[in-house]
Amino acid sequence: MDSTFATGNLRVSDAEREQVIAHLQDAYAEGRLEHAELDMRMHLAMTAKTRGDLAAVTRDLTAGPALPAAEGEPTGEERLVAALAHFSGYLTLFVAPLVLMLVYGKKSQYVRRHAAEAVNFQLTVLAVTVLTFGLGALLYTVTWMVAGVAAVHALVGRPFRHPWILRPVK
């Protein structure tokens, strides 16, 4: 067996293609790609045969390696618990997400990140409500929608960060 075989010549998997496509979509959302260029690069990523072909698609978008580092796909249970952390804030504010973070956080970084984000989100909304003498309670109707979006992201295995919140829990 030839140990000098270049990794750029290895064939890619669908999971590697999906990582690059997600990276391209993030770059488009950040304004680093135009729509036509995104379409072209997504087509190239979907039809790439080797890692070298795939690396060429994102070479100018990253400072480090062309492929984003993967920590592993979250399991179905992890995704469900992460979604539950976001949804449980409806009824218990920050208490249930905090409990889920403490119980499952040591087992899964994925659950910990989502639960910590849910705790921070609920603490921020609670602080706004207290500081505005209850007028911030109107904000809770909006928080249900945002928590629902976060839960859907957790269910499909994607990260989610709430905008404009305090993050005392890391």
C-alpha cells in the first residue's frame, strides 16, 4: 500500500459535501458570496469526487483548512434534548434548560451549547421584564417564536445563537 497517497485524491462522502454546503450557506449569509456564486459553488460541491475538488470550492473562504472541522453528528436523543431545552423555557423560564444543561451537559457538548443558549436567552428576557417593571412581558410573545426557531435548529442538528442576549452562562 502506498503511504504517500495524497489526501486530496481521496473520494468524499455525502457528509463532507453537506459540511461544505453549510459552510457556503454561512458565507452567503455573512455577505461573502453573491447568490450566483453560491449557486455555482454549491453545484461544484455537490458534484465533487475528491477532497481536492471539495477543498477548491471553499479555499478562499477560510483562513485554516478548507473543510470545516466536524465534531460528529449529534444523535437523535441529543437533538431532542437540545430542542427540549429551548421549548421548556416556555413554562419554566430558565429552570428546565438549566437542569437539562447540568444533567446532559457533561455527556454531550451539543446539548450543553443549546441548553446554555436557552438559559442565557431566558435570563435576558427575565431581566428585561424585571427592569421594565413588567412591560417587558410583552416580549414573551416574541420569545416563544424565537425559542421555537431555536428548537427546530436543535432538532435538525444545527447550531443556533440567539441575537442580542447576555451570555453569563458559558
